[in-house]
Amino acid sequence: MKKLLIFLSLFLAVFSGLQAQEKHDRESHRQKIKALKVAYITEELNMNTRLAQKFWPIYNKYEEQKRELWRREHIDLDEAEKFTEAQAQEMLKEYLAVEKEEYIIKKQLFADLGKILTAREIIKLHKLEADFNKKLLKEYRTRKENNKK
């Protein structure tokens, strides 16, 4: 519980600073979220310095690969109605290719992490990622709702 309160306090402090800026830089915003995620995962997996030095290069490589796939997959869907059938077919092929690559990089991540973490810790990591994303989304929605008032 104490860990959660510390995390939420840190989370709120970072987002308060972000909200104070009218125009915040996306990269700065992304880096702050990444720092929160690093702190959260490191703490929840009880990583010591030695383990963290092995873990984060592997995980960061995976995250960057995943981000590149996301960029490939996300296009302006408002323009989709203007696509020809051939263009739409190509988009579907690309989507499936991205899905396949996501599976491959996730499989490689698990193999690489298996050298430094137990299977139970890898499963816990998977859950921590989902929990972090839920908290992030909840905080975003709360702030968005508060800004409307």
C-alpha cells in the first residue's frame, strides 16, 4: 500500500507539472511517463542494481521495437474511406505483418528475460505493464474530466 501511495504521489507530481504547461513537448511527456514506468517496474519487481543493469537494456530494446511497430500500424484512419480496394488490401497485409512481428519480438523478450528472471517474474512483469497502463489511462481520464469543469 505504501508503495502504491508513493507511486501515485510521484505520478500526480509529474502530471501536475505537465498540466501547468499549456504546450508541453510530446517527447518530454513520453520521457516522464517512461521514468514513472521504470520506477514502478523496478520497485514492484524488487530489482537490485545488478539486475536492473541487465534488465533495462533488454526491456528498452523491446519497447523501442514495439513503438516502431505501433508507428507502422497506426495511420490516419479518417483517410481509410478514400483508399482504393488495393490500398485497403495492402493495409490489411501490413496489419497482419505487424501482428506477426509483435509476437516475434514478445517471444524474443521472454527468451532474453528468461536468462535473468524466473518465469513467475516475467508473468508478474506482464501484469505490472497492464496495471501501469490502466493507472495511466485512469489518471489521464481524471485530468481530462477535471479540465472540462
